[in-house]
Amino acid sequence: MARDVMEYDVLIVGAGPAGLSAAIRIKQLAALANQEISVCILEKGAEVGAHILSGAVIDPIALDELIPDWKALGAPLKTPVTTDHFMLLDEDQAFRIPNPLLPPLMNNHGAYIVSLGNVCRWLAEQAEGLGVEIYPGFTAADVLYHENSAVKGVVTGDMGLDKNGKQKADFAPGMALHAKYTLIGEGVRGSLTKMLEAQFNLRDQADTQKYGIGFKELWQVAPGQHQPGLVSHSQGWPLDNSTGGGSFIYHLEDNQVAVGFVVHLNYSNPHLSPFDEFQRFKTHPSIRGLFEGGKRLSYGARAISEGGLQSIPELTFPGGALIGCAAGFLNVPRIKGTHNAMKSGMLAADAVVNALAAGRSSDELVAYPAAIKASWVWQDLDKVRNIKPALSKFGNVFGSMYGGFEMWLASFGVRLPWTFSHKKPDHACLKPANECSPINYPKPDGKISFDKLSSVYISNVNHEENQPCHLHLADIELAIKVNIALYNSPESRYCPAGVYEVIQTDTGPRPHINAQNCIHCKTCDIKDPTQNITWTTPEGGGGPNYPNM
């Protein structure tokens, strides 16, 4: 197929914190050196920030380095953290851990409660002001290679195909974007990242990546319940000791509260529904009152990379690099990754600018991983490298006790000489349904707890209905014989958007995919027990459109 071709010095996939920081840094350095470097960012969301979902409490350390006068420039960091709470929940009570007992690494003072989507919108304004070209509504559907196998760029997704893959009247072929270097910042479990990891064996020396699914709702609460700057986290109920996860509640400005819940995807009971665990959490006696009389404004969910230091793949390949959550720089116990994502983009930018100045192109940016290992990103992750595997190894209670012990030692500069490994991928952790107890979730009340479809509605999800299904089921018979028969269709529960259901036909139960509901969390791609489901990019601009999330 004949495609239009656009040429750039640097192509960045994903207008998240990493991609935008990389673009800004490249333009800053180019201006200092009086270089002309063309930079393009592709963003699959309908607008910058549309697909950004995070708690979010951010450490401004990277922003301070990237744009030191961000306050004067009006960055949307309006609510500094003033109070930290950490609670342990049982079914009826909440027990607050005194702050002096918490490791200093858990302290959020100096951080800000933000809408990360709005932060990215602001960063995009700064990038465009420097001459960066940003194209929202365009997916990066495939990787292009030179004859020597180095990455040449990407192809954007075709527009105007019907559900059978045939061209409609408004068909427009995707464009070929060529670049001297391509930075992949498409977030967790990105489709291009998977391709590149397989093409260049980037995961050969890394542990398996571990994941969680994170939910978030934005609420307008009664003024008497609002405490601007309050950050609250919890562990325990409604999850049992063998199921990792926890909650967050962040009080922003204007009587708004972000509430969320994370379930680690190495859980074993296929009857578990992470969405319903989140809804049940809000009904706890110590939590419910915050939301009574309030209004839920928005809902979303996304996968989270939790493997940490030992799960980071090789960061470079000929012609480009992985940045941000595509590589997996989240600090799990701190529940923060934005600062590391931004710094990774900045360090990749440094390597790119130096390579271009030396007349290089399409080779490996070896200076980038070296800079990561010499930076505070590596130190940040090294201090907590054993926390997630300890939770998997010892369970929530003893794993948290061990984690607290190691983080206290780290605060005194003591580094234990061992590093735990992640032994099993999340999709291999499910047990057969007949070996596990069913879970009876209470019916949502429509005031504090809600069903999936009403939640998806307020995520503003939208897909062109007559287009190829972007959720690929490789073998429908495998889904019937394994997912339905052995695991009681776990995808109907771990999906946070009601995409997957089982329908009864004359020949028996069959899986059915409601792709139009998909909010691009990619949990199905991660948790499917036979890895029979592959998430790919739909038409550009499709998916959720999160306001203030």
C-alpha cells in the first residue's frame, strides 16, 4: 500500500510524562547548542491527556530539573500534600499506623496531588511552544525497520476499515513516519513494546514483568468531608492475605477527591473481580461517610507495571529506546512513577541529542541505560527492589513487615545484599475454578458502589463501532476449553469495562467481545491464562477520554 512518508530526527510514541519530557528536553538542548532537531509525538488518545490515568501524587523532582520555573509558568500542581494517613482495614474497623513508625520513604510531604492528565496537557503546551509537533488521534500500529534490522520508525493505523477489514468510503491509509531515533513511551504493556521486546530479545536478562490493575474514581464530596492535601492509603480488607493490593484517597482542590484501588494481578482465585473489590472497599464503615452526599464525576482503570528494578528490560535497540512505563519504572511501595518516567525521558533525550550532534543515527543509544543506572531513578528503585517480590513470597502481612524493615534500613543507608526474583508471570497464577471458593459480591447501591456499565459510561469511552476488533482472540476453541471450562471465564471479571462475556448458543457457551467498551487498560493481554488475547491499537482517537484524571 502506498503511504505518505514524514521524516523527523526524533519520533516519540506516546504523549505521557516520559514522552513529553523527552521532547521538551531535546528542544531545550538543541536551543542551547544552536541545533535544529525536529521532534514529533504520536498520541493515540483523542487529545493529550485523554488516556492518562493515575492517582496521582507526584514527586516534583524531575519537573524541577526539566522546567525549574514551572510554578511561575502555571503548572497545574495546586495542592501540596499536608497530611499522610496509612491504615490497615479489617471488615469493620480501620487501624491507623502512626506516621513515626512508617519508613521515611513513605512520606509524601513535598509532593503534590494532581490530575496527571492535566499535567500532561500543560507539558504538551510547553513542548509545542518549543516547536514539538504533537499529533493526537493517531495510533502507532506497527514498527518499520531498515534493511539492517534497525528501527526506522512506525506506521500509523489505517482509518476507515469496517469490522471485516474492508475499506469504507472514508478509508485513509496510515502514514509512515521515519526518524533517526524512535522513543517508545506508550505506557504499560504497549503493543509496540511487545513487538520490540520480541524482535530484539529485550527481556532475556530480566525477570518477568509483574502487574497490577488500578482503578480510580473522581468525586465531588460534601465540603464538610473535604480536607485539601490529605493523602490516605490502606491495606487489608476487602482483600485476603494472599491477594496483594490496597487503596488510595487523595483530596485535591475544589472539594474533589480521587479514590482508587489496586489489585496485584498475581491473584489465584479466578472468581475474584478486581472492580467489585474496589466498589466493596468504598462501603467500609470508615470510608463510606466520605462519599455520602457526594457525586461521582469520572471513572477509569489501567494496568500498572509492578516488577520494579529486576523486571526492567534492555532499554535500547538499534534506532531507539524504551522510556517511562513502557520500561517499567514505577516505585511500587511509594505508588509513584511519574518522576521516574519523566527523568527516563530526559536521560534518553540527552543520549539522542549527543548522538545527533555526532552525526549518528539508527544505532544503539548506549549512553541512555548507563545514565539511568547512574541516576536517582536507579537509586529510587534499588531501595525498594525486594518489596513486591516479598509480598508475593510471604503474603501481605509478613511481606509488608519485611518490606517495612528493608525500607527502614534503606533510610539509614543500609543495602541488603540480596535481590528477590519474580518467578512466575501473572497469567500463570490462576488456579482452576473448582479449587477456589466463589465470591459473592453485594449488589451495587448506585450511590457509593456502582456497576461496570454505568462506570464505563462516565469514562467517556468511544470507538467507531464498525471497525476491526482490536482485541484479538487467537483461538476461540481454546477460550471455550480453557477459559470457560477450567477457569469459569475469568476475563468477564478481571476486565474493568464489561468487554468480555459468555453467551449461550445452540452449540454451548461461547465468548463474546464488546470491544466498544474497552478503556485500554490491557489487563486481558496480561492476565489471560493461555495468553490467547492480544490487545492492539484501535482506530486513533478511540478509547476513553478522561477529564481531570
